[in-house]
Amino acid sequence: MKINLVEKSLENVNADIEIVFINDIEKAEDKKLLETLEFKAKDESCVLLPELQKIYVGFEEKNYDCLAIASATAIKKIQSTKFKSAKINLCETLEDNLKAIVEGALLGEYKFTNYKSDSKKKKLDLSIMVSNKNNKLEKVLEEAKIISKAVNKTRDMVNTTPADFYPEVMANTAKKLAKDAGINFEVHGEKYLDKNGMNAMNSVGRASIHESKLIHLSYKPKEPKAKIVLVGKGLTYDSGGLSLKPSDFMVTMKSDKSGGCAVLSTLWAIAKLELPFEVHGIVGAVENMIGGDAYKPDDVLKAKNGKTIEVRNTDAEGRLVLADCLCYAQDEIKDIDYIFDYATLTGACVVGVGEYTTGIMGNNEILKRNAVLSALKSGELATTLDFNRYLKKTLKSEIADMSNIASTRYGGAITAGMFLDNFIYDENKEKWIHFDIAGPAFVEKSWGYNPHGASGAGVRMTIKFLQDLVK
Ligand code: BES
Ligand code: ZN
Ligand code: ZN
């Protein structure tokens, strides 16, 4: 979709159809007609009046969520018609909501059609009319375009099938993103993992025909205000390994790379937005498979920091990959200000907080609160899950430093987070956040502006967190 700002009276803006946002039907020009059609100014309500060349969409409150959903609703409706251009009059009342309207439109129009034999995508021209086309509004528009593009890039990667997107492809995709954004790219294969004591990550990928890859992107602007490290779980497929997943649970496990994909696109966006921070993106790209060479329940693995892990379930593989990636990050990058990891880590997180919400964990209360606030402001849902001393004990192992699963089935998202805490060095304890995006990363039944498939969870909240740091 092409979106541009225009500064002229609406009649002079040429478009096939006008989108009218409405939260009070009394104020609508076509009030009578809307009432006849039983239109209510509610979220997701929408009525197309082709003869008047208008489409009305309702919104309940003037906030990001309501307006982004309204915008997506209108765009989806237009996509089902032959209209090729649309206009919106934002003058005065909705100008503060430009970001929500643009992101809603761009995220709402997204369709993944790469595997459809008939995959025509319609290009829509959207003119947004404002009272004064100033630099501030132009900047909001440009930023919203970059952020939406990053979310949609994540969705494209995650939606790509495991046959077409395995660790090497992930590394090549990262390389292309890095080139496009003008940032540094490094990749390490299994030899490197072996040589550097990254036995936990290396074991997970052993039965796969695809070589595991450790991807490292870095963006280093001049005089950075802080140093931030983003680490992502990039399981290009999670079959569960020898602790094989039941068939119904295996479907959608192409989405187990969502954290890693979010990290790659976020790095791309941060560079495009020229945020004043040194940012590193580290992704463990691995495929968890079965085979004669597979790692096994009963194996004991040694992670990069020397800690030993008893494997009791090969389906708890993400934490093993992240353990080594977190160590790599802290060994390679000194004086870190923030270290965040993103992972579709546990089904327990989805059970606990629902499929729309990210679980935020860590040791720093204020940082966790700020992360939740950034998420909510960015249009993502998130909540904190608290660690505690009793759950910590459930990770004990009789023969190794810890087990890769807890001895209790309760609190599984938290015990997974506490497992990761074993790989956060003392100096970084307060700087770390773990984002469990298992719920929102992949949408099975469309919601809001998310169609079926990958949602791009993690991207907007991270960018918002960094943007808030600048202020
Ligand atoms: N990738 C899964 C978690 C997951 C489940 C993500 C559902 C998205 C949707 C992870 O590797 C896993 O299998 N975790 C196990 C952990 C268990 C063995 C302790 C789980 O959640 O069942
Ligand atoms: Zn698993
Ligand atoms: Zn997994």
C-alpha cells in the first residue's frame, strides 16, 4: 500500500472511496442511512456505501488499539472490492492518532500468499488528509511505515515453511536484512559452537540435516547512548525431538523461530529509524529433529558458561539454545545496558496468560514494568510473571547442575524463565528481560489486525521501549 499525507480540502483529493472513522453516530453526515443499516459505532463495525463512495468504520475509544483495528477493518473491506484508492480525513480530531491508523492499515492489509497458486495482491493508494502537513506528521508517517514493514517482514519469515526456511536460510535472510539496513553481519556454524563450548545449543540441532547457525547482527551508530542486546530463539522447526510432540501440537511449530525473526527485523528497523543506540541481535537458528544422532533424555550437556544440564525432555529445547546464546552475548559484548531475549518458549505461558499476551520475566521490577508499558503503548499486550524461590528449587537435578524441565507441571512459563536466569551473569541480572511470546507470535484464529499466521510479536514493543529511552 502506498500511503501519503495531503494537505488540501477533501473534495480535491482524488480517490475511489473515503474512509470515515466514527465513534458517535449523531455526528455522522449520513446518520439516517447508517441508522437504517443498523450501523453501530463499535470496534470492528463497518459499512460500505458504494454509491456514496464511503466506508464507515466504528471505534469505541480514541486510543491506539481501537483506531488501528478500525483502520485495518476498513482496509480489509476495501480489499474485497475493486476500489484502488482511498482517502481519510484526519483533520484536527484524529491527527494525534496517525500512527495507529497507518500501522493498522499496513498490518491489516498483510496477506501471506507465497504458497497460493493464484496470489494476486492488490495495491491500494491511501491519501491521508491533514490540516497542516508538517515535519512532525511526516516523521510519524515514516516511522509507522518502517515499524509496520518490520512486523510484516517478521510475519513473512515466520510463515515460511520449514522446508524453505531452515537455519542456513535464516542466516542468509539475516545477511540480506543487514545489507539493506547497512549493519554488520556475522554467522557461526557448528564447528564454532563446538570449539566455543556451546554444547547445549549444538546438541539440539544434531539430528537435523541442517547445520545450526549462530547469527549476530550489530548496529553501531556514532556516540551511542546505550548498548542493547536482543537474543532470539530461532527454532526453524520444533518436532519435540525424541520427546516427540503429538501431531496436533506439532502443527504450527514452524513458528518456533518467531523470537529470532522478531530480533532480525527489529535490528533492521532500529537501523532504519537511526535510533541512537548500539544494538546487537543474536539468534540461535536450529532445527529440533529426531534421528540416530539425536540428543536424548538422560544426556547431560555443558553450556558455554560451564554449567551442566540434565536433559529430561528434548522438547524443552529452546532454553538450551538460549542458554548458550545468552552466554555468547555476554562473553562477546561488554558493558551491556539491557539484554532482552524473545522466545516462543512455553505452552504454559499461553495457558497462563492467554494467546494474545506476552509473558515478561526478569529480576528487575522497574524494568519489567517499563517493558509492559512500552508493549501496551506500542499496541502489543504483555504482563509480568514473577519468579519465586520455591519454583526455582523445582529445576534441581540429581546428577547435573540443573534439569532442563521442572519437577512440577505448574508455573511452566516461570520455571523456564528461571532456567534462563542461570545463564545471566551477575553483572547483568538487573538488565535482563525474558519475553515469552509463545501465545501472540502465531495466530490460529485471526484477531485485531492479525490474520491467521505469524503476528510479528515483539517487534513493536521493543522499538517502543528504545524510543522511550531516547526521551
Ligand atoms: N516451542 C515450544 C513451546 C510452544 C508451545 C510454543 C506452544 C508455541 C506454542 C517449546 O519448545 C516446548 O515444547 N516447550 C514445552 C516445555 C515442556 C517440555 C517443559 C512445552 O511448553 O510443553
Ligand atoms: Zn519444544
Ligand atoms: Zn520450541
